[in-house]
Amino acid sequence: MADGDRDSRRDGARENSRGRKPVAKPAAKPSRAKAPAKAKAVLEEQAATRPGRRRAVANAAAAAIGGAFKPWTKKEVETAFSRFEEANPHPEGELNYHDPFTLLVAVVLSAQATDAGVNKATKTLFEEAPTPARMVALGEEGVARHIRTLGLYRGKAKNVVELSRLLLAEHGGKVPPDRAALEELPGVGRKTANVVLNIAFHMPTIAVDTHLFRVANRTGLAPGKTPLEVELGLERVIPDRFKLHAHHWLILHGRYICKALKPECPRCLIADLCRWPEKTPA
């Protein structure tokens, strides 16, 4: 008998003596090396479908392309703002406030929040603490109780109480009509300072928020990679007589017409002047 036959019979006898067949080894599991990359791709895809993410992408696209557009002429700028003025001679912000102090607090709270959400929170807050002294007396926990519906409310509560304390200690309880002094207060950056100076003290400042940043770049009116670049660009091109209301016109235009995800170009007052090539059809 050949050696191979002997081996086969011997193996068969072993199977019979044990009463079962040899168990096949399980197949090797596929490598998980690519799993993290796949998960990352899924997360990125999900993030891209979220409205906040898509708005950020739209703004970034406008900033990337805006600088390549043909600059506006002085006549075009004059025409655009004349149209804004005719349509809305006295534009106003949408935050509720009573005086410079409550305006300052409302703008600080508006970071990463909607004006409607801030107005809902400040209704009871301003009833209980309408002055810096009352705000300090209310304290962080008291402020937080009113604004807990807003994002980052604990940090905002801390800033509101501290800026109120500094207004009392360094400015006699008054909001200073000075950008540098305002920016020394907790939670106050250049945009917030510009809003307060413009609305409370009627200065021709231009506060560049996400809407205005998008409009300035998308239209080619004042392209820039940063809010400061856009602000300085707008100050250069906008005629002095329009500057007091310019930031309100542009912010409202971006919020309700030149939207991030689907701009309403057929309703746009300046569609014929706008440089954006991908206008929404009627």
C-alpha cells in the first residue's frame, strides 16, 4: 500500500474514533486598516449635508472666487446703494434693546445664535437686569438661568456679568463710544463694537457678520479673505452718505435675499450689478 493511502486511512480512522469531522479554520477577518478612513469619509459627508456646514462652504466659496471678479465702478456702487435706500430708507437691526447697555449685551449674546433666539432670552433678562449694576447683582447663575436656550450660555453669562462690572468700575456704568474701549470688554470683538457704535452712537461703522461677508464676496463689491479685509474694502468703496446704514442694508440683503444655500436672485435689487456667475434662475 502506498504511503499516501496509509495516511488517508489513518486520518479517516481518527475521524471515526472521534465521531466528528475536523472543524475547518474560520476565514481570516478582513483587515480593519481602512475602517478609520471610511468612518472619516462618512462623517465628512454627513457634515457636508448639515445646513451650518453648507453655509460655511458657501461663504468660503464666495471668498475664494470673489477676488477674481471685475471690480465695481463708482457709478455701480452708487446705483446699488441708491436702490437699497429707496427700498428701505431707515433700516434697523432685529435685536431688541432699550439703550446702549442692553444693545451691547444683546449683541454679545448673539454670537452663534439667531436674533429671534436672543430676543426670546433677553425679554426676561432685561426685565430683571436692565442696568450694569442690576446685571452684576444678578450674577452668572442668574444670567445663565435666562439665557440657557442659547449656545455657549455659561461662557456668555460670565462675559455679560464681567463686562457689566467693568462698565461700572471703569466707565461710570456707561457704554463707551470708542471701539478700543469696547474691545477691552469680555466677549466684545471688532464686529460687536462696530454694531454698538453704529446703532447706539450713529457712527458710520460697518460690522461684518457672516451674511455681509458672503454678500461682499459673492457680488464682488468688496472681496476679502477675512472680515477685516471686507470691512476695509467696503469703507473704501461705499460713498460717505450711505455708510451709516450700509451694514444694515447688506446684512438684511444677505439674510433674506442673498442666502447662502439658495440665493433668491430673481428678487435681488442688484442682480444686474452682481458679479456672481451662478445666479438662481427665476
